Amino acid sequence: MAKFEATANRIFNRVFVCRRCKTKTRVDIKKVLAKAVVCKKCGMKNFRPIKKTK
């Protein structure tokens, strides 16, 4: 099971999605909370964590 946990961490760890244009960005959570990250596509500063299941 360790192999699957490593894969899940690689896919979902530190990945956030822009609330306006749905672009994925890999960044540290402290920067997201401080609004120090800007979306590369639309310039917005609001992000949400990526959903792990559909």
C-alpha cells in the first residue's frame, strides 16, 4: 500500500485550483493562505484545494 500512498501524495499534495479559471497550481499552503500566489492564467488570488474524489 505504500506505493499507492506515494502516488496519492504526488498527485494531491500541495495542489490548488484557481476558483475562477480552474487552473491547477502546485504551491505551499502558507503562500495560498497569505494570498501571495497569483494565478498564471487569470491573475486571481483565490485558490481551493484539489478534490481527491469525484
